[in-house]
Amino acid sequence: MGRYLIVAGLLLYSLISTAQEFDPYPPTAIPDRIMLNLTSSPSRSIAVTWRTALFVDEGFVEIAPADPTPQFTENAWAIEADRSTLVSDQYAAHYFSAIIDDLQPETTYAYRVGDSLHWSEWNQFTTASKDEKPFSFIYFGDAQNDIKSMWSRAIRGAFREMPKAQFMLHAGDLINHRNRDSEWGEWYYAGGWIYSMVPSIATPGNHEYGRDKDGDYSVTEHWNHLFTLPENGPGPKRFDGTTYYLDYENTRIISFDAPAFYRSEEDKRILVDWLTKVLQNNSQKWTVLTLHYPIYSTRFGRDNKELREAIQPLLQTYHVDLVLQGHDHTYGRGTNMPIGMEHILDGPMYVVSVSGPKMYDLGFDAWLQRAGSNLQLYQIITIDGNAMHYQAFTVDNQLYDAFELYKEDGHNLFFDLAPSDRQEALDLPPRYDINWDKDDLKDYHSRFKDYLKRKKSDKKDSSGN
């Protein structure tokens, strides 16, 4: 009998080990993938989402104002969460989602999630102020590849540099294969408990999109199971959680679903009409737009002309201050026009960035004022009254780029604060030196030299010397 038990045990162990090799991130009774998201009222509410195994039938959030004593739990109250089921390529799992309302502004709360038997740890977050106070957020370009092994440097480095950031913004292509659960598992592994402490907002990229079982081009099924984002978009349900806006203190932040723009003529019209109304009815001091496809591209040969012609005039007309983008796997920031000697910025500042290890070649287009190649970066943006301060760091926590915008007399004054002792990293990613032929390399180096000449000329013109 003992021999049979040993054999049965070995078989069971083998099955479990095989399943773990197949998917190292299976759901269990213990809540995981705990995600805080900003709502459309970040001073009064917050959203939380998490995952469990299928046999967990219900979920609750317990929340209390935080205080330094262990007795803070005596003031906790419970909220029942909504449950949904996602069948992925690996496992079926339950996802729970709750929006916690009636919170006090500028207040720290502790919360945990679970089913009354299995609980997460207590985590903490702080609501936004209802007044104009300084705040900071972290912006990531594409993570996409080697998420656990290499993108983890970006999110952890960003948290180390700015542990009190109020939220994080992800500009699309969080993963590579939209419905591959193991990649989402890596994304959650990389960020770990940071997601449960610092709220996130996200806009989808093309790698979150694809054809569903009905043949429709749609965002991954994971998106609205993993995130509970505002649903104040254009109206049709297909835009829920992908196209939305929120006002964080004195700043309007808008997510524009760029892949959906190319889905159909109808969706294009719906998105542009919605963006127009959101910009028209905007009384906030600052406006930040995030979308995955760049209005002005950094990669050679890319040009999102149709998107640019549709929305760039709106950004100009309604004085959008900052546009945060991804997709091109290079770094660039600049404007669509020269900055004059008075440093007046007549239009948005555009940024394209990448936080993961997949790298492309730079195009050196005329809009660029600082560029970067073969760099993993994250960005920290601080808004304080009339000033917006922007910093881009490489993942070894070195400052690579910086600027400040200052509002004065209806204009943005621009101050270039890029470190003078840090030259632009403009060399090709190594694979291009191997894969390109001589003509490709010659063309690249010609564009590279033209960019340096233009930079030298622009610097001379702006200094008046």
C-alpha cells in the first residue's frame, strides 16, 4: 500500500510540476494581481481589481483610514466586489473589481482584499487633493518584451527614484501577445506590490489588440478584467476602459485609444468627436494626452499621418500641454515647430519613450529636440501650480533629459534642462550593425550627421550668437 502511495505522490508531483512549468503564475485562493486604478474622481474614490482561483466565489475589500496603530482595523468597513470569469490560454480564473466611493480627499487609507478566509496583506494609498497641490506621476513607454527579466528594472527603478508618486501611466504595449496569460503574469511579477500601492492608468497599444473569436479587431479580453478604468468615453461599450479622461487636481489626463482609431471610419469619427468635446469642456490648468501611436514618430520610416491630421489641430487649438506616447521603441521629445528665442512654446510638447528592452532605429525627424537610441527609460513628471517639470531617467537611475514648462500670460514658457554633461545616446542598437547592409548604414549615418548639424544650428539661432 505504501508503495502505491509513493507512486501516486510522485505522479501528482509530476503533474503539478508540469503545470507550473507551463504557467508559472497560476491563480490560487490567495488574491494576486492586485491593481489600484484611478477613477474619474480621484479625490473621492479609487478602484481595485484582483484575481483568484475559480473555487473562490466571492470577494470583498476591507478599508479603513490609516493610522500608526495596529488598531486601525477597528474602523474598517467592507465592500462586496463584482466578480467576472476569464478563461485564458492557461487557466480559468475569477477576477474581482470594486470602486471604493465616499473617501476623503488627501487622506491615506489602508485596505486588503479577499473572500473572508483568504486575505491579501494590508496595503495603503492616498487620495488626491481637491485643491491645487503639487503632485508627481511616472510615465512608461512600451514594456512589451522580457518583462520579468528586464522591464522590472524600469518600474522598480522608477519607484526607487519617486516612491511618493501619486500614480503611474502606461502608454501601451504593456505585453507582447495580448492574450498570453504568462506575459501578463510577468507584468504583474515585475511590478509586484507597487501596483497595489500606487494607482495606474493605461492606454492600449497595438499589442493589446487583435482579432477576437468573431473576427472583430478588439482589445484583449484581459484588459477590463485586469483594470478598472473610467468608463466616461465615447459611449459604445467597445471603448470602455480604453478611451477616457480624469481630472487629477489641476490637470486633465486623457487616454485616446489609438489602435481603435484605425479600426473603422465610424470609430475614427467617434473618437475625434469625443476628444473635441473633452478638450472644449476643459477648465483645468494643465492637459496631458496619452496615446500609443505617436503624432510625430521617432522611428525611421514611420508616419502616422492620418492620425496626426485628425487630432494634431485639436491639440494645438485647445492648448494641450504634453503628449505621452510609445510604439517606436526609441526616445524623442520635441515640438512640431521651432522654439523661439523667448522660449515660448506654441503647441504641445511631444514625447515618445520606451521602457522595455526591444529597440528600434531613430529617424532624426525635424521635430526632435532631444533623442535617444538603445536606452530603457522611465519618466517622472511633477506639476506644481504654474510649473510642469519633466525628467527622463535611464533604468540605471541616471538623468537623461529634462525640461520645464511654465504658464505665463496664456503661453507655456519652455526651459530646456537636459543635463549638459550627458551626451545624446544616438548609436544604433547592435543588431542593426549586424543585419543592415552598407547602404542602410550609410543612410543612417547621413541622417545622423544632418541631425547634429541641425541641432548645432538651432542652438546657435536660439542663443542669438
